[in-house]
Amino acid sequence: MNQEKGRGDAILVVDDEPQLLRLLTRVLERTGSLVYSAANAEQAMAVFNDRHREIGLAVLDVNIPPSGVGALLESMLELRENLPVIMTSGDALSSELSDRLRACRGIFLRKPFSPKAVLRAIQQVLGEEGE
């Protein structure tokens, strides 16, 4: 994956389902990406605070402990206003989250999804469809 244009090349993946977190991490590492993973919002924010300059994309489960993705997303966007974001969930997004995701030009990926769907979503959110 092309990671130029002044952004980091690492990916932060946040999901409280251990099997899905491992699967996403493996799939993304196979593309040559450096992947940081977290099982909850607190772990994710700790990683992001330390590594926000090198993280060029966040893949965030909507229903992460302790209270969902909303506060985490806002905190991340305060540090990196134009951070590319993919949100995942088995449920539909609330109108508030849907509006927030649209405002940051992110993508929603409905669970269950295939590894190919994740890779396509990443290319789309990073603007690499034609590359």
C-alpha cells in the first residue's frame, strides 16, 4: 500500500473480539503494514498518544469497551484532524456516528466482512483505488 502524501504508514486496529483483532492484524501485516492493535478504547488511546505521527489509518470497532468508539474517535481526531478512519460493526451506525464518520470522510464496513473487503476499504479511504 502506498503510504506517501505525508502521513504515517502504520495502522491502528481496535476491536474487542480477540479472533477478529488477530485476523485483521495478520491480513494487514501481510500487506507490509506495521499494525498496532488494541482491545479497548483505553489501550487504543495510549497507543495513539504515543504513535499518532506514524499511524496513518485507524480501523475502529464501534462497540469497544468501555463506552463505544465516540470519545476515542474525537480524541484521535483532535491529535490528527485528517486521520483516515474505517469503522466496523455488526449493527447499523447511529445517526450521530454516521454523521461524524461522513464529516471525517471515513468508511463504514459492516461485519461480517472478508479480508478483501477490508483491503478495498483501506484503498478507498486512503484514495488509492487507481494505484
